[in-house]
Amino acid sequence: KQEVTQIPAALSVPEGENLVLNCSFTDSAIYNLQWFRQDPGKGLTSLLLIQSSQREQTSGRLNASLDKSSGRSTLYIAASQPGDSATYLCAVKELNDYKLSFGAGTTVTVRA
Amino acid sequence: ETGVTQTPRHLVMGMTNKKSLKCEQHLGHNAMYWYKQSAKKPLELMFVYSLEERVENNSVPSRFSPECPNSSHLFLHLHTLQPEDSALYLCASSQDPYGGTDTQYFGPGTRLTVL
């Protein structure tokens, strides 16, 4: 059974600092890994999707890397802003499956 | 309306009540999902429908009963719930559930409180 872990569970940084969020997974036979953002009491919004054959994906200030062999992904958010405050979840999709296995998330607070 | 919508956004019910959650997707997708999100826990997949057929019933208690009348609508019927069922219930949809680049689009959720 795929286990997805996100460390730390919570993170507080001053505005302008770079954010580093970690995700690890136990089974490397994955289709892809996705990073989502969730605002309090709201649904999830997809940020980045990295296919298993890729090493990284970038969108604006966001960059996600994937090391499938070691079962790790990292989400970097450059020059953080208060609007980046949210919970960030990673999820892996296994081969030939429709399921996403989610981590519990990292809650980020960016202080103005 | 665009994306995935859910109603109601908040629901308080007693343990003997019967209620239903509604989800509608306006994206033309083929698959719809129900998830349960409890505090500090990963999202738990409850039910999946692909082309209106249920493909997953992830050991969910029978007090939760899904219904998918067409590819755009998904319901979750609730009866005789327990306080531990209090959670955020999220609906999602996607185009190609077995595809390697498939992304799920989520609704805003229904915050359920069982008294």
C-alpha cells in the first residue's frame, strides 16, 4: 500500500523567504506526482503535475522536483508572499490505477 | 457555473437524520469521486464512478450511499451517521481516471457536523 508522508506538518516564514516543502512516498511504481493547494475550508487546486519520466516542473514562482528512485519530491516556492499561506498537499498516482494517494499536507503561514 | 460545485456548503445533522450531498461538474469529465477529509489526516477516497459506473467502494460503511444518475451529477446520501463522520466531504472530477496526466478538479466541499 502506498504511503505518502509530508514533512514538516506546519511551517511559518517571513515574507520574501523561499519555501521548501517535502514529500516522500514508499512505492516508486508511480504514474505521476501532483502538488495541490488547499485554502482553509475549501477544495483543492492543482498546482503542478510531474510525470514519472520527468525530473521537475515549473510554474511561475513554483518549482517541483521528483526523484522517483528515492521516493521523494520537493516543492520550492520562491520569494514567498502572504497570499501563499495555505495547506500544500502532494499526491501520487500509481501505475494503471485511478487512485491518488495523498499526504496529510504541510500548512504554510507567510508572515507580512 | 463553472468547474465543480457542491451543495450544501455546510450541514449540521443529528444521528437519526437523512440528508444528501450534491455535486455537479461542468467540465465534461467522465469520472467523479467522493473524498472524506478529517482534520490532520490524508484525504480518504470513498467512492469513484467512471462513466456512471461505480468502480470503487473503499470499505465505506453502508450509512453512506452514493448515486451517480449521469456523468455530471453525483450524490452522497447520508443516514444514521455517527459523530466521527463529521468532516469535510470533497467531490472531484477528471477526464481520464487511468491516464498518466489526468488531473482531478475539486469542488469547495461540504462541511458536515454530526451531533
